[in-house]
Amino acid sequence: MAIPTLKVNIPALAPRESTAFVQALKVCVAAAAYNVPIQFSKVAGQTGITLEVPGENKTLIEANSIVRYFSIIGSTPWQKSGEGALKDYALIEFEESKQDVKAWDVAVSKADFCQDTTVPPSPAEIIIFSTLQYLISTTPLIKDSVLSAWFFRTIESSWVKSGIEQAGVHAAIKPVTVSGGVLSVEEKGERVFEKKIKEGLEMKIPKPGEDILPVPGERNILITSALPYVNNVPHLGNIVGSVLSADAFSRYAKARNYNTLYICGTDEYGTATETKALEEGCTPRELCDKYNKLHADVYKWFDIGFDYFGRTTTDNQTKIAQDIFTDLNNSNFLVEETVTQLFCEKHQGFLADRFVEGICPKCGYEDARGDQCDTCGQLLDPLELINPRCKLDNTSPIPRDSKHIFLELDKLQPEIERWSKKSSEDGQWSKNGRIITESWLKQGLTKRCITRDLRWGTPVPLPGYEKKVMYVWFDACIGYVSITANYTKEWKQWWRNEDNVKLYQFMGKDNVPFHTVVFPGTQLGTRNGNWTMLHHISTTEYLQYEGGKFSKSRGVGVFGNNAQDTGVPPSVWRYYLLSSRPETGDTQFVWKDFVTKNNSELLANLGNFVNRLIKFVNAKYGGVIPDYSKGIKDPSFNQYKDSINALLKGYVEDLESVRIRSGLDKAMAISGEGNRFLQDNKLDNSLFASYPDKAAAVVGFGINLIYLLSALVYPYMPATTESIINQLNAPLRVIPDVWQVEDLLPGHVIGKAAYLFSRIDEKQEEIWKSRYGGKQEKPVTENKKKKGKQAAKHDTKGGQVMDSKQGQAEGKASEVVG
């Protein structure tokens, strides 16, 4: 089984003489020696190194522990056990006792280290070697000693060289290589890691612990993605339809230096939570805690950069939802009505739709749910079911009246129509968002029930309603507000600031009416003005899996917690999903396309361009950008610059209009122009030797194009951007309107080259298809259908349908809220 790519948190760039760098060196050498795929994540202010162990709910917080862990789980593990392992452990304890070099000579002379450097080393060898690199910077080795001989033999091993290179790229302030047996630069004397960058290019990064708040006179953008419901694990369609799409736009806005806040969280109240808690034998709170963490972990692995990820089961949710409810009541937009519902006499409670099962009146299926029949797909009302039964105790419920509160959307319709017409034009809503909203308004809005007979929910602030809660689809959208309030006490600066804040919301199409009709109607009805209301809605169609649907129960498709098991890094997943984003119609996840996009697009296009040029600069110019001033104005370069700027203009227009997939296409086309530029200008040893000014100009043009690309791919593949800017020794770059070429100036020193992507073996396609192909759904037996149809013929039962006008959208929107 392939080892998943492990995310290692390392300190921000550190001097190579520091203990922080030594910790990173240990892990990098171990990863190379034991063949463990890792991805680095720099953490500002962190002084040590940590590794989150997948599937075990624990974190290793010490480099020596991580080295030992890699020696066990790597695809080329250390093989010794028993007495050999005990001796090795004793040597690690010796290293931790911080002895001087003389004591190390004695310890190594007694050690039984393997002479063959092609064999995976012991953990102690890696740990002692890395620490020795630190010690000999101040204390030289004793000539011809056992320690000296072992050290210089070990430093020639492939795993040490690879580990040192990776540590130099990812953790060192100054790039390092192996030269003459010690860590040093390749040039004569030490490479000075000097930065020469044009001013005004850097992306603004908020200070740690500082709240992001709107700034007068700036573009202030508030972004929300659909609040995922806590009763399931998100699949790839859920992820690309909401959180990933919103993250791409958020990162774009931040790379334009817009003042941007991106919030999300889990939606935790409602019937589905109670049902799932019963299935898992736990309380709703325990269930919510479990799934909130599960969702957060999945999104963290996918590099989703929320500014805050919260939840709806908070005191702020209760207060803000009850305040809005009270404002609506005071404004005379709430009315009490009596509703007929099914009541279970055995456990003395009204039954929510999902707690009722019975015979479908449409097709006769015996086990239809109260909200929908799984066989014919028809949306149902529980009162329509024939021979209904309580899912909790299998008794027959009876119809009983219950008082509920309704929001009079019909009275608010004229205001909602005026607002939606203006907002959809000004904010350029997605096409399906406009169509769905217009359809609802054309049908005519009706009163909508906003309370339920449940225990798990926001309490209704009215006398006589102590045993009722707010309906989840009323207070779920309020969750965006309360989650922001949990992020900052100054939440009103974001949500009561319509003149200075633009709200962008991302979701699947099922959730549109609740964001374009119900929640805006709620805001308007409070008569408590200045609400920040929807500016742009970005909705997606469905992502299908290999011609079918994702199904957790049948094991069909890749879910959020499966992606990392493939060993493919998050950047590749993000790229594939966003390049397949179902913006205007349904799209398909196909494993063959997944492998092809990695190998033919990421590796062959972007990866090849970046790696080829950075390697060339290191090999020919010692990592220093040459003086390209003499040839950079070469008229023959203009065609490439013009083509790149035309694509850049289209890229910015696409992202401003939230055409995320089209923007990615243009970013990759710009990378393609870079490859064409290098190919047409024949950058090679001959050009370098015979035409040095031309070679320098080609390098200057190309290396600055790489810097531009680092900004353009940041919304899509932030970890890839991080790798590029580390190799360039440059900060995160803003996305410009026009590219002027001369950003990284002559004399700027870059780091070592590192591969951005790895080739995926085409054989993996069939392996993954088999692993995630699941099983076919079992057909409903004919006996169940026949018995149900006979009962349906003799049924004379009727009943009142709650909110029948909006029932279809409500029934469909069970996956995610928001």
C-alpha cells in the first residue's frame, strides 16, 4: 500500500548553524533514506518540528521521534530488531545527552554501523550525523579518527546528499549543498543569500493574532462557503462545490491585496444530526464534536485557507438567531399557524420527516422515508406515507396538530425581487443562481415554517415554544454571522456594513434559494438596516464519479479522508478538481484524466518550465540572476510578453467574475508560453558559452515569468507556490494587471531547484478504480413493490403538507448548508 504524503510542520527559515535547522535536516535525511514522501509547511514562530501521524490522532513533536517513525513506516525501512535496535536506541540517548566531539568519537567507534551506504541506515546514524554537522561548525574533527572516517563516508551517500539538499531548500536561510565533506555553498566562499527585488510586489500578510477587519477606502471582501453538515464525510463533489472554490477565490483576492476574510464552519443542528447520533449510539453534541474535527482535518489536508473555521452550536449563534427572530416578530413578519404532523404516542414526541418510514404512495416501495422515496426518488410528506411507522420504536404514529411559527415571505416578495434584480446584475451571479432564484419568485413565495418539534437546535424565544427549536434552514445561514462573531468581537464591521463590504458566497446549486430568497428576506424583514447582503453567488452543478454518483454507503468515489491515502499531494488534487469544476454543467471525475493531468499538464508543462530554468541558473550562474539588462529589451521578446499579458488580462477578468476554471486554463497557458520561449530561444550550454548577453536575457525573462506564475497558481496550488518562492528566495507576489518582466533584479540570489511534481504510474488508474469503485446498489425486491402498490390502491388517508411550495428544494438540500 502506498505511503500517503505526510505533512511536516517546520520552523520559518533558519540559519544553517541553528538547532532548528538541525531538526529539519534530521527529518529530511530520514525521509530520503527510508523513502517517505513528505510535504513541508512553514509555521511562523515555531522553533521545533512536528508531524501529524495520519489515522492515529497523535502528533510527534521531536525530530528524533520522527526519524524513528520514518524508519518503521518507510517503503525502504531499517530492518534490524532485538539487540541491534536496543543498541541503536542507546546511541540516540547518547546524542540527546549533548556530549562533545571527543565523546562522539568513542561512541561511534563502538557502534555497529553498516559500511554499505546503499543500505538504509539506522535511525541513530541519521541523528548523529545531522547533529555532528552542527558541532563541527565550531569544533573540527580529529584527523584520521574513526568518527572522521565514518562522517566522510556517510556524507557521500545518496540519502545524505538528498536530505541536505531538501533541508537547504525548505529550511535554511542560505541554500546549502555537500562540498568537500561539509555543508557549504557550491561557489568559492559562501553564497550570500541576497535579495534584489523591485519594490511594491509583495503580498500583504496579516500579522499573527490580528483580526482581519474592513478598511475604509479599500476593497473589503467577505467570503463564505457552504456550511458542511456534520452527519457525513465530504466527498470530492462537496469539496470542489463549496470550500475549495471559495478558497481559490479567497486566495486570488488576497493575492490582489484586497482586504479579505474567508469564514466557514460545520452546520450542526437539526433532524439529521439527531438521526445520525442515534445510529452511532452517541449524543448529538458528541457527534458534532467528532465530525467538526473530521471536516477540519480534511480541509486542512486540502490546504483550505480559512481565516476561521467554526460551528453553529455556539452561544453567539443562539443570541444572534434569537435577535433576528425577535426583530422579524416585532416587524410583523412572523405568524403562528397550526400544522398537522405525525405524533408517536409511545415516546410522546412529534416525528421529524426522517424519523418516519412507510409505503411510498407513488411506487409502493415499503421502506420509503418521510421526506423522500429512495426507489422512485419522489419527494414526500410524511402524512402521504401509507402505514407509517416510527423509526425509533416501530409503532404507528397518529396525526396531531402542533403550533408553529411561519415567516411571511409572501409579504416580503416585492422587496426581495427588487433587491435580487439589482444584486444579480451588480454582482454578476452565476447563471444557475439567477435561474433558480427567478423560478422561485415566479412561482410566488408563500409563508414558510421556521420552527420544529425537536430538541437539538436553537431555542425559539417565545412563550409556549420551550419544547421547539428553530428550523435548521432558517438559522443555518445565520451561522455565517455567528461564526464571524466567534472570530472577532467586531463582527458587525463585516455584517452591518453594506456600503463598504462585498459578500461572495459559494455553494452547490441545491442551496441557492436559501441564500438568494430566504436569508435575504430574513435580513430585509428585520427592519434593522445596513445588513451586508449577498453581492455575488457562485454555484456549481454536480461532480459525478466515473459516470455515476458518489456513495459513501456503497464505497463509490473518493471522499475527503481517502484522498491522502493515494499518496498524491494536495496540490495535484486541487488542480484536478478546479480544472474539472462543474461551473456550467455536470462534470466527471475520471481516474485516467486525473493521471493524465498530473503527467501531461502539471509535470510536463509547469514543473518542467520551473525546474529547467532554476537548475540552469544554479549550474551556470551559481544561483545568482545574471545581469540581463543588455538584452532584456530584445524586440524578439515582445511577442512572448504581449501574449503573456493578454492571457494575464483574461486571467484577471475571469477571477474577478469568479470563473475559476477558465482562470486556471489561462495560468497554465502562460506556463506554456514560458516553455515556448525557452525552446524558441534555445537556452542551453551553447547559448551560455557563445552568446552570454542573450543567455542572460533569456534567463532574466524566464526567471521573472516563474515569479509571475508563482502568484497565478497561488489560488489553485498554494503549496506549489510555496515551493516556487522558496526556490526563488522571494516573498509571495501580488497578481498584477500588467507584467513588466523586471521584478527579480540582476544579482538576486535564488535557492536550489526542487521538483514540483512527480510522475504517476499509469498502472495506478486501474488500482484506484478498483479500490474506490464500490458495489452496485441492490435492487428493491419485487415483493416489497407489489405489497406496497396493493396498499397504495386502498389508501384514503390525506393530510396537510408543510411548506409544499418550497418542499422540493428543501428536500434536495440535505448535503450541505450555506
